[in-house]
Amino acid sequence: MDRKPAVAGKFYPQKAAELQNEIERLFSTATPGKGKKVRALIAPHAGYIFSGEVAASAFAQIDSGTKYKRVFVIGSSHTAGFKGASIYCEGDFLMPYGKEIVDTKLGRELTEDYPSLFTSNPSPHINEHSLEVQLPFVNYLLKSGYTIVPIIIGTDDPTICREIAKVLKPFFIEENLFVISTDFSHYPGYKDANETDSITKSAILTNNPSILLKALKENYQKRIKGLSTSLCGASAVLVLMNITEGNPKIKYGAIDYKNSGDNIYYGDKERVVGYWAITVCKEPLQRSSLEASAAGFEISADEKESLLRIAKESIDVTVLKRGKNRIRVKDTSGVLSATCGVFVTLHKKGRLRGCIGRIESNIPLYKAVEEVAALTAYYDSRFPPVGPDELKDLEIEISVLSPPVKIRDISQIKPGVHGIIIRRDNRSGVFLPQVALETGWSLEEYLGHCSRDKAGIGWDGWKSADIYIFTATVLQ
């Protein structure tokens, strides 16, 4: 039983020639790719007139000539709630340009091997649009030689999403592409959509599912006028993030953003839907000589002043809810333009008040500081959000990180000089170099606390884990 198109002629052109022309037009407006190996992407699923340009920007990051064996197309159900996920196994997907061949064999194997998580019931797919609208972009790029695995998730339970991710993780390999279908905010005003979608996007870029869940909860608790959801495909995104969490070779990158209010002909700025294009790539990022230096960074007094000012302004704007910060930086050369890891730590009267960061990043340092500072003030799960009355008492510390290096022997670690990352399976823990100085721990205590308290794999868990070291240039 092949699945017939549900939204051809509604979300995208019904005739093959017209659809081809529309896809070509959308790719002509897309943000150019940079030749990286794309392992997954997050793309919107609204009508092409509203979200097509952003979707094209996501798919345009796939290097021309790249071949994939399978394309896992994953979305959240818009029509029915049910436990687990539905994999379409009944036949192929009929599209205006022909058939999208479904890997029914794999689908049946998954539904038979994991019946508590996956069903072969086709009904959730019949009227669902979120997977269908991605397929013309896939077909345009890959042409042939691939099969699709259509998966609709019927629950928003984070525990079930994590279990689904465990099953799908072995398929997250270079020969496969994962396409995650989601729009962002639904129905707030134009300005609120921009601000909310930026917060949600930043949470996704951390590759930490817990931070995303906290951001979505905070968005909801703000009671923003008109906002019904800030991520309609949250369960699909959570599956991806649970697959990639803790993988040091994986980099999330924000590519393009628009919302429906940006359409000059049909856009209603009073009730909008937001769209982000986000990619997940494996290739290591190109680094400048500054970034490749394991000894850290030489940061001038002016650059230090700029970064600390950016962090303070971002925190102030976030806490005081004055809208999205438009940081003006006259000179973004040198260290400010480097793409490197960064942590922002807050202290209040000598006591820790928050700390969040990225081990690695693919955006300029000054932009990373802006985003991480806001997350630290509002989304560190160990503390309540910073309140307006606390701003005057905050002490801001920025740690600019060198690229992590995997070690073979713990004798290579110099406490107080090296930060550590401990990774095993899907768990990871991080300590900045200054932690060893502040606590006075021995090397074994440094490793044990990180392993037990941060990675959650037990005091001796580091002995069977991968250990990375890095240095940090601290700005106060």
C-alpha cells in the first residue's frame, strides 16, 4: 500500500514540472554550503511559500555529489498522539515526481524487534505533512540510489525519546542522513517569535537535551501572547540530540532563520510561525593558528574588555527581558572572530551562581559569548534564573578554550593547567582548569569527581572512558 501525497497542491506545487521549478528557485536563494559532511539537519515543514527558503538553506549544506544509503526522515505527529513511534512499512511514498522508495525491510525489523517503541501502523502517516514536504528537497539533491525510513513520533515523553534514540543510534553513520522536521514558535507576534526562536536555537546548539527541555519549559512559563509551542517537533529533535549528545566529533550549526511574518506578500506579523535551518556535521572545523594553539590565546586588553561587556549586556537584556540584544562590535578581527569553545561562569558574593558553555563552537567567539552568557543566567538547571536584583552583585568570568585533545595516559594531565572532558557511551562531564585550583584536589580526585559528579558514570568510571584535555584563557 503506497502512501499517496497528502499536501501536494497545498504546501507545495502538485505538478512535477512546477515543483521542480519551485525547488530550483528556493535553492537559488539558499545560504551556500561549505563542503562539510552533513550527518543530520533540522528543517521546517510549513508551506514552501513561508518556509521553503529556510528549508533549502538546510539542504544546501549537503555537499554536491554526496551519496547516502538511507535517509531517516523523522517528525512529530500533528494528527494523533500515541506511545512510541510509527515507521511506515506498507509500501513507498508516492510524490508528484515519482516514488520515494521506503526501506520497508528495515522498518519491519525495527517494529518487530522493538514493539514497545515502534509500530507499523500506517495511519499516523496518511495525513501527516511533516515528512512529505522534506522529500522534494531530498530527491532534488540525491536523485536516486537511496531509500527513506519515514518515522512519526507520537509522544513528547523525553524518556521514550531517549529510548528511541538508543535504537536508532547505530544507524547514525556516515552512509546515512537524518532529516529532522520541525517548525519553531507557533503564533506569537513577530518580535516575540524572533526572541523565542533564538533561545530555542541556542539550546539546540548545546547538543544537550536537558538544556533544550529547560528552555522549552521556560518559554512556556513566560506566557507569551499567542505562543502555543516553541518547537512543534520537539520529540523529533530530542531523538536526534540524544543520539549525538557527548560525541566530540559532532558540531551543530545554525544556518538560516525566518518566520512567516517575513513573507512580504502574505506575512501576518501578529501571528507568526518560526523556522530555523540547523545542520549537524562531523568534519572538524577549520581553525586559525590562534585556535590550533594548545597553549591558549593571547587576548589583548581591548578584546578582553569587549568580551566581558558583551557577556554583561547579554545577561542584562535576558534578565530584564528587554528583547533580543543587538550587540555592536566595531572590530571583530583577531580572537573575537575565532571559532572556539567558551564557558561563562557567574559568581555572586564569591559563590557559584551558574556556569554553561560549549567545548567547541562554529560561530565567532563574540557571538558565542553572547549566547552562552544568556544561557548561563537563565538555564543552568542547578540554579533558579538570575533575577534583576542580583545583576549588581554578579561577577562574570569567561573561559576561552583551546581545542580538546584526547590523551592516552593521565600523566599528561596537569591540574590547574588542563581542563578535562570525560566521555563514555552517551555520558560526558567537564571541569574547567580552574576547578582543580579552587578545590585543591589531587589528580585522582579531579578525575573521580568529574567522572562521578559530572558524567554520572561512577568514581572510577574514567578508567574505562575517553579523556580529553584543554587549556583555558580566563577573563575576569
